[in-house]
Amino acid sequence: MKFNIVPVIVFLAMSILVQAEDSLPDVKFVPLNSLTEAAGNQAAEPASNSATSASYTAEALPQEDSIKTPYGLPRELMPLWDSLTIKQKAAQMVMVYMTPASFMLEHEFGGYLVMKNHLKNLDKFTENIRTVNDSMRIKPLVAADQEGGLVNRISVVAPRWEHTPSAKQMRNMSEDSIRTLAKEIGAVLDSVGINLNLAPVLDPAKDSRGKHSFMEESKRSWGEDTTNATKVRAFVQGMRESNVACVSKHFPGYDSWTNSDHQIAVSSTPKAKVAKNVEFFKTLSSDIPVTMMSSVSFVRISSRPAVFEPKIVKMARDMSPETVILTDDLWGVSLRAWVSGNERVRSKNYPAKDFRKLVRTALMAGNDMFMITYPQKAVEMVNYLAALSKQSKYYRQRIEESAARILKMKYKAGLL
């Protein structure tokens, strides 16, 4: 692979600006693509900042297809883009555990994570979402894990949904039946204001030794054989017909038996098997607009968790340049433990320097959207990203690139 020396020089200069206590583990820099894209897939070039791009208004833009916009944004979005501060753009990158509307409106986060407890009081929940949607210029992604089977958030909505088929069960259903079921479940999600389903699970059914994986034993896997892609596509299409987008997870294929939410999880899967698992994600990349990264360390590729490894994130990016790459919960014990080098991280009194390192590592790896279940830390995350943007042009471009990709996804989904 050929590397451009300019980004490397920028990266080295950028590192000097960071205090020694905040220094990152060694990172092999991977240049990011799509910093600026033409409407007709023209060659990339450096993007201008908001001040210089202010002329891209709906009235000022000529109608020729050759006109370029920063980060390939639709022309219709340029007035909105030019009006956003870098902090507001950074806020689009954060998906936080759902909080009262007042908190969400104050900080303008790009997405919210909904758990089963939120849905126990539907009136309160829907009023919260309605207030946010009526008041925010950029509607948030409202996400829930509605996989079916063991992971069934809508079980508290109505008795009919207490038992929904798992992915393993749906694998044995016809495509028409899967699509109809997904459309019905999607309609329930849509009726309460949820527009993003953190499913399907594309993790392999078997690990590298040929034994059933953790996800298969949990009945959460759609299997590793890409011949199942038509059934997954039926699930995704049914959701989409009810105005709910889907998320494929956990890239590049969770096959560890360790719960990576609670402790550092390691996989010794050979590179060839990882590549085979990736094929399932790749086959469905044009149907699913968001991909969630795994927190597992695939040691044959890197000692870093996949979500922090630029080479693995780039594998996800190479599937489709417009895919929004989402982290799993960055407040998860395993990721914080890996960053701090302390396997017994449990307290919320997490060192500020380690938290900053965690945010920078996720950013530099190439992730677009950061999930975090600790609302106050989400505020710190946005503030720190905004501060980084002032340290170097590279950080600012990374933030703008991801914010633009999220806005494009929302635009295609009808949220803008």
C-alpha cells in the first residue's frame, strides 16, 4: 500500500500539540478518503472551512453537475452546513443514552440510545421524542437494539411483542415472512419515535475452530454464509418500509466467547477467516447505512480492539465510503480498561486524561459516531472534540468528514 507523506507529517506535527500525559499508544496512520467529493465522484481535494464555504447557498450554487461541495454534501444541505459551528458538527458524532428533552435540546447530540426501561412509560417517552423532533433543526437518530429473541426492546410495549423471533429462528423463515414481520416490528418502533434499529447481527455462527460462537448460542446470529444475505435483506427492507434504518454489527465479526462489554475480549481468528466474515458485511453494505464496530481485539491483525484499530475501521470504510461507522458503547469497561492499561476499571471516576485518550483514539481510527451511555461524559466528549478541532486542521477535517457523512445519511433517511 502506498502512503502519502503529507498526512504523516501533519499527524506528527499534531502529536506535538498534545500534552505528554495525553499521548496515544503508537498509531500507524491510515489516510482517510472522501475529505471532499464531487457530486459526480470527482477526485478528492481539501475541504474549505465554514467561513470560506459560505458562498455555497441554494441561490448562489450554479446547477452544473461539476460543482463540488465540501465532503460531497447535497447542495440542499449547504445552508445548514454553513450555519453549524464546529461544536455542533462534533455533537452530530455523539449517540448518547437517552435523557430528558431539555438535556438533549441543550447539547444537540446526533443520536440517542433507547433501552427497554425507556419504553415502560410510553407516554413519557413519546412526548420526549416529540419535543426533541419539534425543536431541533437536525432530528436525531433514535436507536434501539431490536434484534428479536433475547434482545427484544419492544417486549414492554404490548403483550403481542413479548416474544419475537430471534435471528436464528428467522433464518428458517421465508423471505416474505421475514419482510412482513420486520415491517410490523418496524411499525411499532416508528410509532414511538425510534428510527434506527441496531440490528441485524452479522457475526459468524461458528468461530475459527468450527464451533458454535457466542452469538450463535445466544440465537442472535444470522449466520456466516452469505447465502443468507437475501433473508437479511428482507429483514432490512421490512424495517425500511416502516421508516426504520438498520445497523449491521459487530464488524468484522464477533467470534469471541468473552463479553466485550465487561472485559477485554481477544480473538485469535486467522486473517483469512476474518476476511471471510467481512464478506457477509460487504455483501449487505449497500442495503445497510450504518455499521457498528466490534470491541474485540483480533490479535492476528492488531492488539488494539477493532473499534480502535485504523486498519480494521478502514476495512469497514472500504466496503462503502458513505457508510456511517458507529462505535459500540465507549463507556464499556473493556474499552476504558484497554485505554488505561488497567483491567479492573469499574468506577465512574475515570481519569480525565484517559477519557481524552479514548476519544482521540476512536476519532483517529476513523469512526464517525461515538456511542456512550454516560450522558455527562457525552458533553465532555463534544467539548473535547471541539477543542481538538482548534489544535490542528487534521482534527477539524476528521470531525467535519464524519459529521457530513452522518448528515448525508439522515438526509437520505428523510430526517432532514
